[in-house]
Amino acid sequence: MTELRTGGTHVLLVTPFLPDHERDRESLSSLIEHVLDAGADGVIALGTTGEFFTMTAAERADTVDEVVELVRGRVAVTVGVGSDSTAEAVKLARHAQTAGADCVMVLPPFYFAKSADAQLAHFSAVAEAVDIPVMIYDGADGIEVDATTVAALAQEFDNVKYVKMALPAPQRVAELRRLAPQVTVFAGDDATLVSALRLGAAGSAIATGNFLPKEVIALHAAANSGDWDKASEVFADSLLHGVAATANPKNQFIARIKAVLAAQGVIAHATVRPPLAQLKPYETEDLLASVRAAGIL
């Protein structure tokens, strides 16, 4: 098992698809090499960016197997096990552990978004089912996981070691560190990355690293050295433009990231699966013009 490195980025991988919506292993391999060659500290498969919600359980299991095989132990592999069904999340987590993943990322149950009790039961079941580390996803689809819930989980389960804090509220990082000091917090909101690092995030788990991995890593290097002016400069010069171009409208962010990756030649196709919609030709043209003007292409 590879410990998750701190001080850098764990890239939330997209899942490449062929035009017929079948999974594209060749492009997945290309994407993994792209982010690892840039120096990424880890990869996260089957997060929201990875379109897990469009995939069958068998496809998710196969994707985990492929990612672990393609990474070959060079960095830590974290696997998203998001499901409203606790039993299904447990099954996915157990498969991830058997396949050789280093960590599982657990999303809160969507249908009980405001229930701390439901979250606690869901997270506890997954943590109890596996021996590998667990990452709690705070902010999936805007769903908050209270810091007291994280603290209770970390107190009871030694393998609850990480939190991905994906809400645009970097002050939550400081709260999590105060109430659950044994848990490592990764910044999960691309737009507030610098602020989250300033407040104690130990690294990032963001999607921008798919198409700007070198820039994300350069930002972390500056932050690690305490050069916050440089970190802000890197963000303003490149990441800000990439985030702005791909993040809105929110329901298009995966399609937009894939369009940029396809234009970069990292993946073969920008295909997304329903219910996500492909970008219209003019939307792709406008997007690529924006990132080209920003020097991303």
C-alpha cells in the first residue's frame, strides 16, 4: 500500500470513452502517463469527474483494475466508491482494496444530504469493511459533511485518514484541522486552491490537473516553499483561466475538461455519457478559443 503523498496534487481523472460510449483504455493509459510525467503525486479514479454515475458496477470494477495496473505502483491510487446504497459502496470499496488501490474516497449519500446520522452510518460501514485508508468527500454536489462527523469517524476508525474538502469555503480546512487533527485535508475546490493551502490543506484533489498538471504542481511547489506571491501568480497566470473556461456552466464541466484534453491530444475523444450532453460545436469552438488565448493550447 502506497501512502498518499502530501504537498502536491492527486488528480481527479476523467474516464475516457470512445464515440460509442465504451471505455477507452488506450486514452486512459495516455492520460495517466500525462499526469504522472508532469509529477502528479497521485490519481483519483471514479470521482464525479470520472463519471462514475454513468457506469455499471462491473464497469467501475474493471476501471479500478485498469487504473491500478496502468499506474503500476508509481503513485497512490485512490478510488471513488460513491453510491447511495451503503451495501454497494461497501462492495465497491472491498473490490478496490482487493485490486490494489491505496485509498477509497467515500461520498455522502445524496438522498440523505442533511442527515448527519445517515452520513455517519454510511461512512462507518465503508471504513469498517476495508483496511486501506478512507478519504471522506466533503462537498460532493455541495453536500456538507460536518467537521464533527469527520472527527467522530476518525476517533472510531484508524483508517479514516483523509478528507477532500471540495466546497468553495476554504475556512472549513482550518475547522477540520482543529476538530480532527489526525486527518489530512486535501483542497478539492479548484477556484479557492491557494486560500485552502494557506489555511493548512496538505495538497489538492482537483480536476484541473488533468489538463494543467505542470501548472498545478508548480503552484504546490511555490506554496510548499512559503512563496505565496508565486503561488498566486501561477494561479492567476494559468489555473484561473483554465478553471474559468471549464467550470461553467457546472453541468458541462466534465465535457469541457474532456474537450480540452482531446484538443491537447491527451485523449482521443471528448465523449461523455448520458445524462451528460456533448458540447455543441460552437461551445467547443468558444472553449478552445478561450484556452488558446490563455496559452493552455
